[in-house]
Amino acid sequence: PSRWSLTNKSDKGNTANGNGPHKRQSGKVAIVSGLEIDGISADTMTINLLAEYLSGEASDDDQVSQISRLIIAGNSLMDASPIPTRVESENIKRKTVKKFGVDPMAYNAAPPLELDQFLSGILSSLPITLLPGATDPANVSVPQQPLHAAYFPRSRQYIKSPTDTSTTSSWFDSVSNP
């Protein structure tokens, strides 16, 4: 309901203002930051435990069932695009042989694929909002643009179609920061 219908005190039977017979239940929002998935270390156990907890498999706690959305607030990937210093970039230029101006060995596809696997496992039961952080592959200037859907081949099906004109959010929202 719109904001003004929540404050309308004259409508006693309205369920939107919480006075009616079907009082609205408010959900909880889980906020996670600093997952720092790198695709190399053995961090998959902690990521899997988090996914099991959020989907309700690892706990019989009633609080988990009240979570209505997960917000991943930045730094989901570990140093996806670090900006080298001037000295480091000069050393890199001397050491690497590039074909067509790109070093193919510098890109590691494992972190975004692991993040996508984590997201797709949770998206079947919980909507997710993803904000980029300092270590994520987004632009450095503020506002950081959302992470592109191409990073998420499995989770892409949960993104709302651009032709959808409804005002509801999709199950997977990659948004700008801030």
C-alpha cells in the first residue's frame, strides 16, 4: 500500500493500517557484507553454511522463517578489479606479454561463478538485493553502477524483464551503490 494509506486512521477495517482482522506481518531483512569470494581459498564451507541458514536448512529457528529479503551490501567478490599503483602497473607492463592488449591469464572466472551458484541456491526461496562494493567489478566513481547480469548466468532468470511495467521488485535486484 502507499505511504498515505498506512496513516489513514479513519478506515478501521483496512488491513493496510494494521487495525483490521488480518494484521500485516512484517518480515525481517538479512544484511550481509564482505563475503569476499575469491574462488581459490576454502571459503566454500562458510558460504554453504550461510546459504543453508538463510534457506532454513541449517536451523529450526523461527527467526529465519521471518526473513523476507537478503541484502548483500558490497564486497561480495575478493579484489575482482584492484587498481594497481603506478609502480605496480609499470612492473606489470614489463612482465606480461599481451595479445590484443588484454592479458588472458589475469582474469579468474571462478569468483563470479561461485557467487552466482550461491545466489541461485538462495533465490528459489528468498529475494536478494545486491549492491556493489569496493572490491566488486564495478566502476570506482560514485554512484557505483549495478553488477551486470552477465556475471550471473544461473541467477539471471530471477531478474525482472525490462519490458515488465509493474512496480514490484524482482526476486534478484542488482542495484547501484548508493
